[in-house]
Amino acid sequence: MSNPTPVILVDDDADLLKATAQTIELAGFAVSRFSKASDALVRIDDSFAGVIVSDIRMPEIDGLQLFDRVRKLDPDLPVILMTGHGDIPMAVKAMQDGAYDFITKPFPADRLVQAIRRAAEKRRLILENRTLRDVAEQARDDLPLIGQTVAMERLRRTLRQIADTDVDVLVTGETGSGKEVVANLIHRWSRRSKGSFVALNCGALPETIIESELFGHEPGAFTGAQKKRVGRIEYSSGGTLFLDEIESMPPATQIHMLRVLEAREVAPLGTNETRPIDLRVVAAAKVDLGDPSQRGAFREDLYYRLNVVTISIPPLRERRDDILLLFGFFCERAAKRFNRQTPALSSFTRQHLETHHWPGNVRELSHFAERFVLGLAGEDDRATASPEAATLTLPRRLNQHEAEILRETLASNGGDVRRTIEALGIPRKTFYDKLQRHGIERASFDQGIKPTR
């Protein structure tokens, strides 16, 4: 659900603070009042989606000092300054430094409201463009960790924070949820990006081969070992080693791996020589290794050695508001790959996207997008749709239909609330209540980032 645009209002005059706040609230904004700039600064960061309005003449931190600190946090965050002294040189200097507007007290209420509306629209466009640039960057890197839900924003933020810490990471998530994508991003966003990203699926190799693949071997180490082989661990030194399906690693190999992680050195098969390595491991598991009932034969001490930082990737069904965005990205990529035009989205395809359980997660969605672009998405996908979709009760069907109407009306009006409410013929409060009940994020329909249709 999309909330009214937030406005942070700062004024040390209690009466003026109250009166100005009421004026802004009556215009439909969500106002947070502060009598001191220091308290307001706690609530401001580069993701703040609204406008800051501040008096200039205040004790401790004045309005110009507040503006200067905000500008350092985010130079694109709009700040409107108010003063009762009509200091023209101060106004000119503030505007030159990037203040959005400067209003002299006393001012007509409409003057401030219009300034806030223009500033709020500018802020919305800035944040929208940042989102689109992020998506474009991910598309160029062919790393579609795309999503606007809170869970995905938190995941990207966490990956940025840990990428350069050089700690070992355990990634958990269902099949197809993007564990290797996460591991690759950790590598690319770290100082190790100039080194190699080396991936090994522990469940894809027989026990007789995996130790040679991991640790390497010397000539004659075993039958058929005719020449020296550098193992994946040593080859990844200075870069990142990604061990997928680590829960499938054989017990004997786990013991050797534990030693490597503890000593940061490797001994190839067929030699007693140890070689120091600059190692970072990102391991991935389909099960919860912290749960003894799921851990199985996986060593508890190895789990705790790997579990310095754990990243959990949410399944696609738990972030349904990202599905259309992801589907649009995958369709665009498939269209370029197959040199095809992306077909129009049919009502069946939209229903499938919204109601399917997606047990294969992002990988399954990507494959569905490829079939859709090739014109092959149809009866086969209808047969694999979520079982409950065919047996929905009448209230559930009506709810789905209502949600579809809300999405279509929002999309056709570019996310504009006023036009959408007029088209639907319902009160504003009812509209927001319905968005909340159906889990619809209005902001995702804003012009330029509305879901692919």
C-alpha cells in the first residue's frame, strides 16, 4: 500500500509549527513535526521519499546548517526553507547551494502547499529513476536480483554491507531462488572481484572425484592421475569459492574442508605439502543446516564454521509483488535472445503469474517467460498452475477479480491516486483499505515503472 508523501517540518516556534503542520496535513501529506533540527536529522537518510520544510532562525542547528547536512546525505533531497526576516542574500545563497525553495514569512498557505507538491513530485521522479538505473545495472550485469519488495531491498542492502567484509557466507533458499546470483553479487561487489569466481556443485560430483576437484592432486596420487591438477580451492585463491548444495558434500570431504577453512591452507592429494590460500567461501544449501532434523550427515562443526553470516533468500511466492517486474525483465531478455517481439500479456498469463505457486522460484519464472516469448506458454502451464486456482470459492474468485480491477485501473492511470479513485468511483479510504487487503503496492504502478502488461 502506498502512503501519503511524508513531510518533515522543523520550526522552534510551537504555535507556528502546529499551524503549519495542520496546513500541510489538510493538503494530504503525512507530516512529522520537530522543534529541533537534531531530532529531525535522525529521521532522514538518502531513501527518504518526501520533502523537508524548515525554519531558518533556530537555536543549536539552524535551517541552513540542517540543509547543509541533508545535502551531504543526499543532494537530491528537496529542502524548503522558511524565514521571517526576508534575508534576500541568504535566500540567493541557499538557492545557489541547491535549496528547492525559499519562502518568506508570513506566506499564503497555498504558496507553501504548492511548493511542497512540486518538490514531492521531483523527489518521486528522482527515486523512480534511481530504481530504474539499478534495474538497468543489474540487467547489464546479467544478474537479475530484481525486486521492489521490502525483502529484496533488504537483501541487496545486506549484500552491499557484507561484500567487502571478507567473511564466509552461508546462503539458504529453495531450488531456483537465486543462490548463485547472490554468491556472484557478493563476489562482484567485493575487493575480490578482480580474482576468479569459482563454482562447484557438491551434489553433482561422485565421491571419488569431488576431493580431486576441490583440493587438486599431484601426478600418481591415484590411478589415472598422470599430471598435476590445481584444485578449485587453490584456483579460487584471491577470489571467491562458491560451493552449491554443500549439504551433499561427502562426510570424508567435509573433514578435509573443515581443516581448509580453519587453517586457510590446502594440501593436494598425493603430497604432504600445504599451500597457503587467500580464501573466501560462499556456501549454499537447499535445507536449513541449523536444524538437526534437516542437516542429516552434514557435520555440525562445519556448519558453525561456515555460518559466520547467513543470507536467506525468500521464495518467489512470498514476494508476489516482484513477479510482474521479474517477468518483464525475463521477457525482455528472452526477446533479445530469440530475436522476437514480446507478446501482449493475456488474462490467462496474468492469472497464471498471480496464482501459480512457483515451486521452482525465479528459475521457473525465467523459463516460463522464455516459453511465453516463443508463443509456447499455454495448456502445459495451465496444467501446472497452482491446484487451488481451479477450486477457488466464490469469495476468493471475487477477491481475485477485485484485485485485478485495482491493478488494471492503477496501471491505466499511471499510478495516479486521484484519477484511479475517480475511475473506480470509491472513497479514498476504501481505496487504500483495498490496496492493503490485496497486498498491492501503488508505487509500483507509477508512470515509468508500472508492471509489464
